[in-house]
Amino acid sequence: MQAAPASPPRPVARPVGPGRSFLRFMLAVFYFFLARIFAHHGAIGLVSEDWVPLVEQAMLVFLLLLGYAGLGFILDRQLQPVSQQGLAPRAGFIQEAGIGVAIGWAIAVVCILPMLLFGSLALHFSPSWANFGWLGLDALFFAFATLAMQIAFRGYPFQCAIRAIGDLPAALMLSVLYGIFHAWVPGASHASMAVSIALGLLLSMAYLRTRALWLPLGLQFGWVAARALLFGLPVNGISSHSPVVQGYPMASFALSGGDFGLDGSWVAFAVILLAMPFLYRATRDLSFTYNAPVLEPAGIPVDLDAAARAQHQAATRDDAPEVKPLVQILPAGSPPPPLASDLDGPRD
């Protein structure tokens, strides 16, 4: 009988040293800037000016997912590279994103309250079916934009940085890079850079507590979309995101951030720092679920199911001792009398 041909060995993820992990991090950073250039020029060549921002962010998400999945599959031998970037559709991922949106919305509201208490906020509404349609497209733009930032700063590059230097140093490094990246925005200031670094730390904490991108994705979307779409406030100096609501803050620069928006406000910096312990407590159950140590099999094999059954039987059995049958032993005495049949028999 001919033996069946052996199946080819499956690729196994091998441990990578800190040096190689850091080189992969640098390669991922280089690819991010390359993908931004291709996405920007590709969107300009494909659609009209009004659609360029949305198409550019959608193309950037696609290029980042494709490129980082390729790096993870080829360099790290990841069998599910997209899921291992932090986008696994695990149980409860929609709830995690919803918690993030709620926290981001709460941070925005808390930042706006001092503006209302010590100043004012004028709102102008322009409701129409066309404006509501553009409002939906603006929400889609923010969804793609925040997803691209999470993939770039909390996805594969962040994971490489963690393997190279550890959780906390990687979070600090990526947060500083996040602040430097936003410092290139026209109108940025020291306050806006501080807000970006604090927000980067908060988003890194959200990833480390859940080991996925759903919570930080929802958090950043809630923080940005609540200000731009619900209150009509500027985001990074752009105030034309919401065609339905236009907000005109009348408060000091420290409270409102001026024309740059709350991204350049010291109040936002303080509120984001205060949100860190709240986020830490709100993700207690998620951290217990997804940060538990992974037990790798080694040594003597143990049948956990059989051990559990034996423990259950030992705990639930009757404690009364087992009753054994009695064995009666007669005392030694005189021999029994002869039977009648023996008396009638022949005698010697």
C-alpha cells in the first residue's frame, strides 16, 4: 500500500529579534509616506476636486491594508495578516467601537463646556436634503481618515515597535511621531502638538488594553466627528466639514483654539490627560480578556478535560464509606453426626 504524500509544511511565525523588528518598523514608516503620495496623486487623477478628500482617504486605507498585510505575510509569516493588524472581526468588536465613539464624544463635549461657560458658541443651521447627503459623505470621510491613522500608528508599525522596544516605549515613540506628523498642518502650534501627543498616548492605551483597533478607531472618530459634524467646529484648521451645522466659538484662544479648533487648545490637552484613567477603568474587562498570558504547550501532556472530570467526581461523590459484604467464620467443634444413608451402607 502506497503511503499518502506528505502535505507541505505550513509557515510558522518565528520569533524576531529587536533589531529586525526595528528595521521592519522603519520599512513600515517609509511605506506609509509612499502610500500617502500615491493616494493623493491617484485621487486627483481619478475624480473631481470635491471628491478628492474622500477618495484619497479610501485609497490610503486600501494601500495601507494591502502593504502591511504583505509585509506581515512575507516577513512575519502571518497567516491572517489583516486580522493580525488589529482588525479581527472578533465577538463584540462593534460594541468596542461603540464604547470608543462614546468616549470620544464625551471628551469633545467636556472640551466645549468651558467654551459655553466662559464664552459662547453661535450655531447656524442649513438643513436641506443636499446638505444632509454631503454630511453623510463627510462622516464617511472621517471614518476612512481615522481608520488610516489607526492602521498607520496603531497597526503593523506599532506592533513592530513593541517587539523592538516594548509596550510603553513604543507608545511614547509613536505618540511623539503622531504629534510631529500633525505639526506639519498649517496653523499648528505648541498646543496642537501637545494635544496630538496626548491623543496618541490615549489611543495607544486603547490598543494595548484591547489588542485591537476597534476601540481606538471609535474613540478618534467620536472625538473628531462630534466636533466637526455635530457642532460645526474647525478640525486642524478646516471649518468646512459640516454643511448642515456651522459653529462660531466666541471664547479665548486657550479655550477654543481659535481658527485651528480644539486641536490647538490647552483645555483639550488637559481633558485628554484626564480621560486616560477613565479609559483604563472602562477597559478593565476587555484587558482581562485579551491581555491574559498565552499558555504554550510544553513538557508532559495533560488531559485537562479528564482532570476536570476526575476533580468533579471527587468533589460530588458521597462521603459515606463503602459497605462491604460480611464473611461469617464458624467456630471449630465436634464433627457433624452421620447421615442415615451412611448408616445403611456396608461396613468394613
